[in-house]
Amino acid sequence: MVELLPEVVTILLTNRNDLEVKKMCISCLKTYAEVRPHEAAKAIEVFESDLANGSPYVKALALRTISSIPTKEYIERTAAELPVFLGDANPYIRKTAALGVAKLFEKDPRLGQEYGLLEKLNNLLHDKDATVVSSALAALNDIIERSPQLKLSIEYRDAVTLIGLLGTSDEWGQVYILNSLLSFVPSQESEAVEFIEKVMPYLQHSNSSVACNALKVIVYLANYVKHPEDVLPVLPQRISSALTSMLSKSSEIQFLILRNVILLLLTKSKLIQLDVKMFFCQYDDPIYIKDTKLEIIYLLAEKSNVGIVLNELEAYATEIDIQMVRKSIRAIGNLAIKIEETASECVKVLLDLLENDISYIVQETVVVSKNILRRYPNQFEELIESFSKHVDSVEEPEAKSAMIWVLGQRSRNIASSTKMLTAFSEGFLEDPVDVQLSLLTASVKIYSRSRSLDSSQQQGAEELMLKVLKLATEEVNDPDLRERAFFYWRIVQQSASLQEVVDVSLPVISTDSDKLPERILEELELSIGTLGSIYLRPISHVFRLAKPKSLAYSPALQKHIEGKPISSNMERQVSISENVRSTSSNGQSVQPESRPDRRPLIDVEVHHPHTNANGEKLKQVQSLEDEPEGSNIDGSLNAPRDVHTRFPSHSSQSSTKTSSRKSTLGRRASISLLSRKLRNL
Amino acid sequence: MASAIYILDENLNQLISRQYKYDLDSSSVVARFKNALAKAPIVSPVLHHEGFNFVYLSYDEIIIMTVCFDNINIMTLASFLQKFARLLKDYFITFGVFRSRMEKLGLKVKADDPGSFVVNGDIIRENYILVYELFDEILDFGVPQLTEFNILKEYIKLHHREDSAAENNDYEDGLHDAKSSILKKRSNSTVTQRKTSAQQQVDTTTSTLINSSISRTSTTKISWRPKGIFYKKNEIFINFNELLRFQYNLETDEVMVNFISGGVDCRSYLSGMPTLTLGLNERLLTNFYSADDETTKNKLVFDNINFHQCVELSHIATNNAISFIPPDGGFTLLNYQIVTGSSKALKPLILVRPSYKIFKSMKKKTTQTKYKLQIAVSLQTNFKRKYTMKKVNVVLPLLVRQIQCSDPKLKDLTTLLINYNVNPKFKTKLGNVVLNLEGETVEWRIPSLDGGIKPSETSDEFKMLCEFELMTRDSFLKTLKDNEYHGKQDKNALFYVEIQDELMKLRGQEGLQSPDQHKSRRADRHSSDTSAHDDFEIQVPLSPVVLSKPLGDLVNQKEKSLKSKQKDLVRVSFELTAMTYSGLKVEYLKIDEPQLHFQSFPWVRYLVESKDGDYLFKLGDSCFQSTLTLEDFDLTGTKEVEAVRDDKDDTHIYDQSAHVSETNLVKQGNKEFSYRGRSISFAEYVVAGVEESSQPEGETTGTKIEQDAPLKDDMENIPEVANENENENDSATE
């Protein structure tokens, strides 16, 4: 196909006025230009003439094309043309140009920097046309995600303007505008509340993506309000109803929203009131939805609704789908551990399930019961009783080692435990290491207790232990197992301390351990509706290049997580000094007209003299970050706060490894917008 | 956002693609996607595989897939894919692609029935130019742009070519082809004309002119409505549709689920840029928008409501009315859901009370005992008398409750089956009754039903009565054995053995026909299929019982588990016009067009609907009555039966009650019993619906016995069921 590129270029050159042919040629050009840059370059004159004197649509098409083609000629052409078209009279062209900037930055950020495109793009944020603004925001968002030194921050007044634009933009535009509101840091509780109220109607939008992004903004802002559910009593109901309505959409959307519900339950459970019944599985739900719903059911279960939850879980546990069965049994087991009051009911259900005597149910039940027995050390003898009936059907390694653990741990209550363990030891060499390890421990444990028993039992226990120790030390190749066996062997020889070592009371287990750390949750919360929220894993694990996100500090911020932030302060400070240095060595200084706008954050602190220990510390860091120069020229400490709006300003932060190219980009990409306008007013 | 977008066909072959960013090697993407599908433990719509993130949507018979690498806004991408799929369909419908395809294939075209149009790989291939143009317009750098069909159709047009036979998938040929078609178009270019009806397709004069106007509209505030629309007659149709989901427990007389899913669908044929203000009954809206206070309690409140993008969202709370500039043509103005609890004010529109009775009747002439099942149903409706319910369909499951018997040995013998050799009797004054053997149900079809019907003991006007004869399972086995010996076959054998067997075979083949795991995993709409495969994989090491069965049986079991859940449910479907269940009404509609000041004709329609399977009555123990005792069973024949059993020493327990747990079925499925050299298993007897198998039409006719019961009081006068189909089947099997 590539061979045909010259012909396609010829067609393009000869059919300049036929739009449809042109579109097809462009399609071909975009695909193959990279392979044959020289051939492709011949077509550039067509686009040049289009840009010079085409109709707006043709101009936009040409602009879109040249910015898309990743060869040197086209990139240079794009960089040269973009500044003009960013200021075009036609909004459609401005919009296309805005995205063109993002395309250029993807390919050659330095060139974009040279032409000062970032500043021009910033200017577009004050465009009258909502579509242009949203496209500019989308483009900026893309550029910022790509370069670690840039950051968008929006001041109160601009945020108000943006919200005003929401009403006049199309649905995709709304998405980008809503998203950008995350760069606004409310300095007072009242601001946050005001914005939440303004964004709330968009929860009702029929496009789930708008609704979801509105939700994201609200959740973000709620961090800056003390008790959002008290200040805005309708909020939980509105959020919940929006979630409900998205649950009636197609299963793909449902899945995404369900994953986000999990996230919300982990972080902002106060903001949502959900009835667990909503999440009961429909029989025709795809498996991935059932799976997610199961997790939510588990999270929503509490004392008041545990009855219906257990009923439902029990129903799933007898379904035909084995995966579902296993997961629901796990959920029942976890419930017993999560809520103490329900433990006995859960155990009852598990016992019922055991009655069925279906292999995989038994395996799974044994595994979860082990945890229950561990959690409640002296209860649920009935579980053990019914276990002994099913000893023979335990096959899977996990179930086997759980069973062996129970036999060892509760040997006092199981008369024939030694016998059963001896039976297990028959297949010792064929078992996987996990099972071997637990059998080893169990046999030593039994032996340590056997001294108080009668001699025949004592003898049985000793035989078992010796057999296992012998096998483990002589015939097994696994070093872990061998070492542990030797270790036991030595303790057994110094018999005095044996019981203290192997048979101690175990620490109580709880389900809290499967919660994610707060900081990761915070980052995930800021990523509602993104891929990260679907995977529910730390974002940096999945996306290596993703920027770390955290709640920006403001006096209104309600929670502060102790500990080291994801990207360390040290690193930032280093990068700052580096930045300063490179600035001076380059001899290039900040653009003069933007200088008065850059004011250290310290100003704000004066107006909000609300500080605490943490705030103090953070404040310093913050001011350093945001303003490396640290110069406070006009020092108008008492200026009304409206005046010092720093709309998209940027803070520079870079890793220690920052290359010189990157720091050029980062250096004072001085974004100063509305402030200029405001000053003129 | 998305780095690239791909359209694949059902077998994951790439049809068309467009790359938006240059951060990936496009040649390997589809292969990786296949890999990701194969490796994922649970196939969800978002897959992560070796650093690639795949987001995909299967729509009709195509899959739209996007690739991305960053932590992108997935919700936006997913909604975008939905919009795009819908957009494609709109194009193909509006520009008559489906129509001409179907005509070519010699199929009848149903008028304006979008349900019969399926987007598949061939359609995409034939219209690749359109798809490429759309790729250009709807996404730029992976950022969603214009996705509104009403606008796009004005400047991206589909020139459906007659000579599609000459088409080639080859790109180069495609180019020439495209060129020639355009030249052709040029030669007979038409004069601009404004369309007068929504379906009319118009060609345009010079593309430059129209395109410049588009570049304007797409950035204006109202992206969904082009300027300059003109109609001679200005009309707007507003349809209130409510779909009910309802479940009622007859045992406890409680409403368990009462869910209204409503929508306001509009079709607008209005000129200019009109602003419409729609006032609904006030309380509904205000209640939703005000906080929970005491006054709103016990009133009906929207649990949720969402609006089309044309609605001015910020005005609703303040003005208590919905104001909007409608898009041209059809759109859904708003959707809402109302969940009414059991205590809330709304009464169920229709109540069905069935009662099942099993009794023994002795005929005087012969000494033979007969067991009978009688089902009596009464109706009650709770809406105003002036309204009429249409197309009421009550589906009653044919349940023969197992008669409780303490001795488990006798349990086998006392299991009753419906004897289809004897024709059932029906009696009703209203509508007609149909026996559906396949779903094992009785359907009572009532063409129209008045409101305000109260149940009464004396009148049997709104009642239905039907009677079946029963036989014990063992007597059935006995006759089966006898018949086999004589080379005969009766209806029972046909129903309980032959048809099930055939169905099973069909299913088995269906299950085995897709050996390619990727293929069946891929699409969620085959989810039941897919999960059956998954089951299979996991079950292999666990349960040799399952392993020994063909794959098709597993599919069966899955379907059965779905079906058996519904076994004790009475399903009702109906349509009710001229009112909404929630009481939502239009108070006023104001149409305001600043320039044209035309006279307009608004039309409003209300419809409440419940589809089959959504309006349910759960049967409880109180609905079943049995006058039988153990003594009623003639147990003398036991010994003979025992002999029959000796063929295969384990006979299967046929449990017709709905409460068989799936786990039991797995076990029971192993117990077999042989008939005509085939081994059959009773556990498989619960038949899944036809719609879930790919069974050809012809096969089902044999299983359905329909009978229209005339409106006669007299039970004796009911004619016998004539069944030719079965005779055919008879001869075929012999």
C-alpha cells in the first residue's frame, strides 16, 4: 500500500477542490506519511493553499491534517501556522487549532515552546465560545499530563466563569470543563459549597460521562467542606439517584459505575445512601457485573441488613456458575469476620452449604471457615464437627492447608485429629509446599499439646511428627520447608519451650487489612471515572508515567493524611533550585508583563490566617513550589483577594532526573491570563 | 484520550481503524486484544494487558474497540463508544442501507422497525467511506467532537451506491471507486432543497457552502439543532412511556418490587429555533428538587431523573418547568425511575390470583382412579373504569407440586406428571387460553380488559379455569415401556422423551460449534454461552461427573438454572394507554419561536407497558392445595414398575417442584434411564426457552399445542385438542 503513496499525493494535488477525494487522500497520507516522509512532504503545498484561502471548514481540515502527520516538515509547518489560527475569527478553527497544539506537543514539545503556543492556548481559556474553551482545556490537560513540570491551577473567579460556560457547551465540552474544575482549590468552605450546588444539576445529565464527571467534581470539593452531608442534606440523595440511574444503562456503563461505587464506598461512604437491594444480581447480568456487585454487597452489608444480604449470598452460592459460587462463599466468610454479630448466622449458612456435599463448595467453605475459626477462637464447634465429615473430599491445596490448620489448631476439640492428620501425611511428598508447611506446623503443634494426653495419643502424635519431620528434612528439596523442619527439630530437642513457640494465641485477624492506604484512596478519588478507578489499584502501579495526584492544601481542606506524600517534598525542592539555576544560566527571565501576577501564595495565607501545625508546614512547601523565584515585588499584602487572581499559573516540579530539554519546557511557561484582563478592567 | 479506534467483526477480524496518536504500533494491536481477551480471568469491558488498555463495546455484530495508555477518563470513552455505535446505526437506518440490503437478500422489510436492523461487518465494509469520514469528524486527537446525528447528517452524507457488487475491500481500489462514485454524483448533482420530513434525504449543491455553515453550527451554543429548519405544518409529538417492573408475593399479599422506568420520547417537526416550556404536574418535580422534609413523605417522588442535553438544567429547580430547544426529529427528553415501596400509595394495576388444586376423581363406570390438577385464576384491576388495558397476557406455569410424603421410598411413586394424552379443558368468558407445551405454561390471552374489576365470589366473568389430568411417574414409565414393546408412541413419550432429546442434541451441537474460545468469550451478549465455557474450564479438575457430559449439557444446565428460577412465577404483560402509572401529566406546553410565530400542533400520548417477564406474581404455598393423601395412590403396581427399573438399577427422581437446587441437578443428571436404546435423564426435562437456542422455527411447532377455548360455560362441551403436528412428528420418529 505504501507504494501507492506517490499516486495518492498526485491525486491530492490534482483534485484540490473535491472535498471527498481529498478526505480519502488525507486518510491515506496520515497512515503512510511516516514511512515515506519525502513523498508526503510534496502534498504540503495543497494544505498551505487551503490554509491561506479556503472556507473555514477547509481551513480546519487542512489544519487538522498537517498537525496530525508526524514527519518533520509537517511538524514545523504546524508550529509555524498554529499561532495565527489560534487567534482566528472563526471559533471552529480556533477549536481545531487548540487541539493542534496538543498534537504538536505530543510530537515535539520544544518546538511548541519556542512558538509560545502554551501561552496562546491559555488565552483561549478566555474565549467567549464554550466549545473553544473546552477544546483548549482538553488540549492543556493532555499537555500537562505529559510534562511533569506543568500544573494547571484555577482561581475562584475563573472557576465561576467556567461553570457559567457549562450551560452553553455541548456534552463533551461539559466533560472537559467539569474535569478542569479539579484544578480549582477552594480556599473557603463556602466556595466549595457554592460550587457543589452549581455542579449538582449535571448529575442528572443523560450522558453518563457528564454525570460521572460532575460526581467527581462534587466528591473532590466535598474534601473542602467539614460535613458536606449536613451542609447540603440533599446531596447524598442526589448522588445516589444519579448512580441508580446510571445503573439502568448498558452493561458497560454499569460496570464502570459499579467500580466507582466501590471506590466511593471506601472513601466517601457518608455521601451516598445506597440500598443494598439495588445491587442484587439479575440473572442475566454478565459475569463481570455480578462480580462487582458481589463486592459492593459485601461492602454495604451491616448489622441492619445482614439478613437479606445473607439470604441473597446463599442463593448465589447454590448457583451453577462456579466462579460466582466461590466468590459468594468467600463473601459470606468475610462477612462473619467483618461484623461480629453476624458470625453465627454466617456460620449457619456455611453449614447448610456444606450439607450439599458438592466438591467446590466444600473446598471454598473450608477455606473461609478457617478464617472464621481463627477470628473467633473458642466458638463454632459445629463447624469443626461438620468438617470432620468432609475431610475426604478436601482436594484443593488451599482447602487442604486450611483443613490441616484447623485440625492442628483445634486438636483439643477433635478427637481424631491425629488420625486425620496422619492420613494427610500419606501424600506429603506429592502435596504443594503450602500444604506441606501447614502439615509440618500442625503436627508439631499437636505434639506439643500431647503431653497432657494419654499415652496412646501421645504416641500417635509423636509418630506423626517424627514422620513429617523426617520427610521434610530428608526428602524434600524446598529450602523453606527444610529449614523450618530443622528449626522445629531443634526446638523439639530443647523441649521446655516448645509449647510457647508453636502454640501461642494468635493475633486477631480483621478485614481492615484489605483496605487501601488512605493516600492511595485519595489519589483514586481524584481519578473517579478514569481507568485507575476501574482497576482500583495505585495509579502509579498501572500507569508508570501518570502524574501523582493529591488534594491540594487549602485552609478549608478537611483531612490531612499523615506521612510522606506520594512525590516527596525533597525531590520537588531539588527540582526547584535546579530550575532557578537553569533560568539564570540561560539568561532568560520571566516575561515582564506576567511578573506582577505571580505572587507567592503567602498572600492568601494572610487573608486566611487559619493555620495549624500541619498547615504551617505545608504552606511553606506550597509557596516554594508555586513560586520558585519567591519574589514578592509589589507585596500588596492587604490587596483584596479578587485582585490577585492567578488563573492558569503553573508550578514547576520535576524529578531529579529532569533532562535539560524538559526544564526548558518547565521554565516559566508563564501562563497568565485572566489576571491580565482583570487588571485592564 | 484514545490513541486509536478499531472496528472489528464478530470473529475479531479488523474491519477498519483510525489512529489518533502516534504512541503505538498499530499492526499488533488486534493481536494483543485477542490475547488480552483470552487471558483475562473475567472478560470485562475494560481490559489491561501488557501495558495496553482496551476499552471495547460489542454492538450488534461488530465490536468497537479503543486502545489507550494513560489514565484516561474511561467513562467519557465508554459513553462515546455508545454514541458512536448509535450514530452508525442512525446513519444506516436513515440512509436506507439496511432497507436496500434486506431487499437484496429478498427479505421483507418491516416498516420502520429498527429492531430488525443489525449492524454487521458487511455493512461496515460496504460503507467504509462513511466510517472514515465519521472517524475524522467525531474524534480529533482522541477527543470526542461532534457526535450529534442531527447535525452530522447535514454534512456527512451517505451516497448509497447501487453497484456495491463492484466494491472491493482493497484500499486502493476503494480510492478509485470512491472517486468514480463521486464523479457520478457530480454529474447529476441536484438542487438544494430543505427537507420536509425527517426521513427525507437531500443532496446538496456545493460542499463548501454547506460545510461553512456546519463549521458555524458545531461551535454554537446549540450543537444539536441546525439553523434554518422549516416545516409547513409544525408538530411535536410527546410520548410518555412507562415500563413497569413489578413483583408481588401471593403468599404474603405484599408488593415486593414496584419499579417504574419512564421516559418522555418526543418527535419534533418544528421550524426555526423554538424554545419549548413543558410544565408537568408540579409536585413531582418540586419534590425531587427539594430536600427531604416531612411534607414530601408518602408522596410519589422521582427516585431519579435525567435529561437530554437540550434541557436547560439550571432552570428546572427554579422555574419548576422544563425548558428546552428541541433537536429535530426524535429524541428522549427525559428519563426517570420511580421505586415505590410496598407501603406507598400506588396500587398494582392488575392483580392475578391463581390457585392450583390437585384432587382425585373416581369415575363411576370404571374403577380407575384419576388425579387431576385444576388451576383457577381470578383477576382484579385497579385503575379507572374509563381506561382499558390491552393485550393482557397471563402466563401461568404448569406446576404439579410434589405431594409431600414422609417415606422417601414412596416419594418416587407419588410424583405426579401431567398426562398429555388426555386433552386439558379450559373455561373462561374472557379471551382465550393457549397451552404452551414448550415453556410448560398456560397462557390466558385477553384482548382488552376494563378498569375497576373487583374480585367476586359469585360471578365468574373475570375468571379462568383449566383442568389437567395427571398420572404418576411410574405409571408413565410403565406405559412407556409397554409402548416401546408394541412400537407405539404416545404424546407423553413425545413430550417427556423425544422432544427433550432433540432439543438437547441441538443445544449440544450449538455448544460445540464454537470451539474457538476467544470467539465465544468476546461478546457479552453471549454471556450465558461464555460463562458456560468458563464453567467448563473450571469444572474439569473438580468434578468428573460434569466432565463426562457433553458441553451442550452444561449450556443446558446454565439455561435451566435461569429458567427454573422463574418456575414459580406467574408472568403478566399488558399495555395501558391514556394514563401513566406514576400519575405524571403535562400541565402545559408553551412553544415560543421568536421569529416565525407559527401555529403549532402538540400531540401528547401516554402509555404504560409491562413486558413479558417484568410483571410477576410469586406463587406461595397458599396457592396450592392438594386433597390427596398417601392412601389415594394405587400402590399395587409397584412391583411391575420395579421390574422396569431393573434395566438400569438407578432410576432418576423427577422433581418438578421449582425448588430443586442446581447442585442437586448436577448430581441427578448422572442418574439415567434408558428408552429406545437412548439414555435419557429426567433432570434435563425442564425446558429452556426457544429464544435461547438457535433452534430453527420448524422444530418448535411440534412442541406447541394451541387451543382456542370457546366462551362456553359447559366444561363438557370443550372440544378435544386436534394436533396434526404431533402426528407428523410421530411418523417421522417411526
